[in-house]
Amino acid sequence: MLQTMSLIDIKTELNQNSYPGRGIIMGKSADGKNAVIAYFIMGRSENSRNRIFEENSDCGIRTKAYDESKLIDPSLIIYSPVRVLGNHTIVTNGDQTDTVFECMDEGLTFEQALRTRTFEPDAPNFTPRISGVLELSEGSFSYKLSILKSNFGNEASVQRFFYEYDSPVNGEAHFIHTYQCDGDPIPSFLGEPKAIAIGNCMDEFSNMLWNSLNEDNKVSLFTRFINLETGEITSKIINKYK
């Protein structure tokens, strides 16, 4: 007998968590026509909240300080969350985007690239590095997700997890985020990426995600639909500070 699985309602999931941190979603629209990507950032400090997303000319995006005069430390908050390399779209929550891009451009794999990296050096949180890559292939696609995190706050022990989705299912996506919930220190994400239900309309999906994120902590959201038949890319950015 075929085993069935109940998909998580992402709206409820986000409504119940005031601080998932940064999150990546990858999956397939319900009608099977589009590969779907989403990435959001949140912040508790003024430095983390002082950001916007802006598009690059190469189909990627970059974080930018909203008010340059208030930028304190750019090292962990200014980076390119999304870069495109041929038929690969790379999405991460830090400068490991560049590591993955450069390594894959040299013929190495997503996994090999991330094995050169570890979690962020922001004690005591040791924020996990979450990453994803979506690969288009003749009207279909596959995707991978990863998280690099400390061993429950032990900075001497890194844990690397990789998840591969070769045959995406219509109406299903996977969601991974940096933090389990708010806290001090903030606990890292636990378990496998969460299987969530997804619809067909990018605007509805984007607005639902944005409106579901905690009003005080949300900063920016990026969504992208890639038409699997034509390759057409449709993207949307929502910034709290405009």
C-alpha cells in the first residue's frame, strides 16, 4: 500500500514561530508547471533589520543596507543569497553562495563545496548555514537542501546534513530554516526539511508568506517561479523598508 504523508500548512507554521530566522523553500507548483523558490530573512538587532533585497543583473539578488549610516558589521548580513550558474539556481543564507557558485563552476559538487564551510562564527548562537540548489533539466528539475550547524552549541563540533529531491511532486515543497524558535541563545533548526503544501500563484504565495512572518522580525522576502516548459523566470521581492 502506498504510504501517504500530510503536508504542513506553511501559513500556520510561520504564524506559530516568531523567529525561524532565515528560511529557504524549494518545490513544485500544484499544477506541475513551475519550479518554486523562496528565501526570507528576519532580524532581531538593528543591524540585522537594516537590510533590503535588490536584484542583480545576472538573475540573482543581494542584500544591501537600507540606511548605510547605521551599518555596523557587514560581515554576516551583506551577501548574495541567490546566484544563477547555467541551469542551477543557488540559494543560501550567507557568503557560502559564492563558495557553492565558484566550486560548481570548477566542476565540484554542491556537497563538496559545503564541506569546506561550517556554521557562522556568531557565538553563542552559531547560526546554521542553510543552502539549496535547484537544477533544471529538459522540462523537469531536482533540488538539494543542506544545513551546517553546531552540535547543540558546541563550536568544536560541526554537523553537515544534505537532502536530495530528485522527483519533485506537484504541490509539494520543502522548507528549512536557521532557528527552531526564538531564544537566548537561539536554538538551531532540528530534523529534516519540512514538507509543505504549495499552490500555483506566485503573488498569492508571496503575500501569504510575507503576511505570515512575524511583523516585528521580518525583513525581506524573495520568491521565484521558473516555468518548466519555457524557462521563463518570474521573481518578486518584498522589503519591509522601501
